[in-house]
Amino acid sequence: MEDTVPEPATVLVDGPWRHRDVSANGTRLHVAELGSGPLVLLLHGFPQFWWAWRHQLTALAAAGYRVVAPDLRGYGASDKPPRGYDAFTLSDDVAGLVRALGEPDAAVVGHDWGGLLGWTTAVRHPMVVRRLAILAMPHPLRLRHQIAADPRGQGVASRYMLGFQLPWRPERVLVAEDAAHVATLLRGWGGPGYPDAEAERRYRSAMRVPGVAHSSLEYHRWIFRSLFRPDGARFGSVLRRSLRMETLQIHGEMDRCFLPSTAQGSGRYVSGPYTWRLLGEIGHFPHEEAPDLVNAELLGWLRP
């Protein structure tokens, strides 16, 4: 077990990409960037950081795109302010990042919580999102519905979120024993053989960076607690707007965090071109479990 607490710089993994900081929506966000051409923005999920997109960074950049993978607010080498973990502020971070990168719009690809921000940003800032790709995240309104309508399915799968509502204890659990619980979550949600030793080591270390455990849990606390507050009602009202941009949704057949039956109904919130892809023998992390297959899907979606 590690005794030394990792510094934020430990997430600056070497590679063909370059690391830099960008100021967006009043927050400093670390990004990894590679390539030139139309902007593709890759938004990671929980409990990960920008490095989850390593396979897509290289493949999409080689195909002629400018690919940027940020650490979301509260993660990795980005700022970890005490507040701002609601979907409104976080989607403003995404829109602000696109503009800070000097682009009018981007093709946005989001996984898990990054997918929820993809859905939200596309609704709230439609001029910023040129195209939308969602991995392993149902539309938030579909998720709300299925938790209530399918309590033995999606309701049971979402139980972990109830545990995250407690004060302080979940943070301690996440970082205890060299963040062993992170490995438990990755194995429980992923498909066969996931994660490999390097991925497990990096994600466990990244969760132990000071502030990350608390910040990442604040995302889950807001989304649950907002259900009983006016901001949650406002969030639901905003999300009822139909999306008109071309949308690709990729989901793993073996995803035990967000069930395929939950994700499949998300297309009703898209009035533009919509493509659903269900990948066999794949769990909650398709971009890492089957990178070649996901890269091929993304490249086909990106081409006009």
C-alpha cells in the first residue's frame, strides 16, 4: 500500500499529447491535447481522469482532428473548488472550454458523468456542440424514469449512489487502502478482463490526489439531492428540449452500472439523426475495453 499522497502532477502521463492548463468559466482545467483540425472534446467519467481517452486521443488525432481531453472540475490536475459540481455549472465549464480553446464549436464525446455533461451541454449550449457521442450514460431523464420504473433493475444498479450521500465516510472509503474501492468499482462495472494492471494503478492513484474523492462525490450528491429541490426541477425542464445535432450512443451489453435497457430509451430525446450501438461482451468502459471498435464508430460518426 502506498503511503505517499500523490500530487496532481502524477496524472500528467507522458505520451504524444501535450499537457496545458486552460481557464474556462472561472476555473483552471488541465487538458491533454493532440492533433490539428476540427475540435473533438473528450469528457471522462467516474472514477477516472483524462487518461481514460488515451486510445481515442491518438486514433482521432491521426485521422485529422484536434483532440482535447480535459480533467473535469475537481479531478486530476484541474482546479478543485469547494462548489460548482451541479450540472449547470459543469456544462458551462464545457462550453467555456470550447471557447477558450479558440473554437466556435466541438464534437463532444462523453463517457459516464462526461456523458451526462454531454447531454446537458448539448441542450443548454446547442451552438457549441456540433455533434454528440455518448458512451455508457442514458439520457438523464431516461435514467430518472427507469430508477423508479425498474427498481429491481436500474434501481438496484444505482444503489451505490445512495451510499455516496453520506458526509465524509464515502471519501474515506474511496481512498482507503490505496483506493482499493476504486478497483472494486472498475471490476464490478467493467466487462471481462477489465481493468488491466496499469489502468487500475493509475485510477487508484488519481483518486488519492487531494480533493478528488470529495469533488467526484459532489457530482453524485448534487444529482441525487437536486431531485428534491427547485434546481432539480429546473434541470428536468431544461432536459426536455429535443436535441437536433447528430447523436451517436454507444453502450456495453454487460454494463452493470447503467443497464442497456435503461440507455436504449434515450433516443426519444433526440430529433436529429440518432444512432444506437450496443456492443456485445463489453461493460461500462467501452472506449477502454474495445478501443478499436469504439474508434471506428467515432470516426464514422465524425465524418460528414
